[in-house]
Amino acid sequence: MASSRAAVRTAIQNWIMQGTIPNLNQVLISFPKQINFQINATAGQLNRAAGVVHISAETETRVAIGGAYNGWKRVDYQIDFQIFHLSLEKKAEAGMDSFDIVVDGVKNLLRGGGHTLGLPDGSLIWEAAEASISANYGLPFTNDAGATEIWASISFPVTQMIQA
């Protein structure tokens, strides 16, 4: 079975979307030209976030179980789940509180189990976010429309084993 970056991104997208994370309105498998924060927003929703599943690195190792011509490939992906948060709150502190809820919700989902994910080709992700989770955060800023924007990157490893 062949490894597919697109299948891995989709599996991660589905996993994150199954969680109930307040104000995380959409999870995308690639960067859009522009994020439309209106998608899946409810009337009067002051805080909205979009997440993007990005594979930032990949390594492959052969495990020779079965001899020289039969074995497994271990494919390790570094997932960089990027969160883009928009707050229309009057006070920046309220927007930061919402941002923290989104970030904590994603991290709790990653910690919570279900780390083995099925892929459309029948192969499995053996581990997702099992070994580690790390996060980087941008500084909040006020855009030209007066909304507060902030960015985060939550990174975690994903391991897939494919028969080669």
C-alpha cells in the first residue's frame, strides 16, 4: 500500500473535526488563499477560528521484516496544525480567552486517545500525537477592521507503517 500525504491530512482533519472544540468553525487540509471566517459561523458569534492541517516534515525508514525484498516502511510525518483565530470582542482579553479555549480544546483532543487512525487505502496511522505535542504562538494584533487576530501552531508526530 502506498503512503499518501493527502490521506494523512484528511485523517487528521477528520480526527480533529470529530472533537467538539468551541469556536473552531472549520478544519482545512490545505492553506486557502484567504480564510473566510464566516464559514460555519453562527449569527452573533464573536470568536471564530480556522485550523489548517500542514505536513511540515517527513522521514521514511525501512524495517526489513521478511528479508531483503519484503518489509515495511515507517513513515513519520510532523503535523503542524495551524490555528487562525479572529475575535470581534470589544475587549482583547475576551478574544484571548476564546483563543485559549480553542488551543486547549485541540490539545485535549490530541491527548485524549484514539491515536490510531484509519486511512482510505486501508492502511493505518499507528500513532498520532502519542509521543509529543508542542505549540508556538503568535502575538495578537488588531486588524484594520478592528478585530483581534492571533495565530498558533500545534505540532505533533504521526507514524504510518506501510508494507513495501
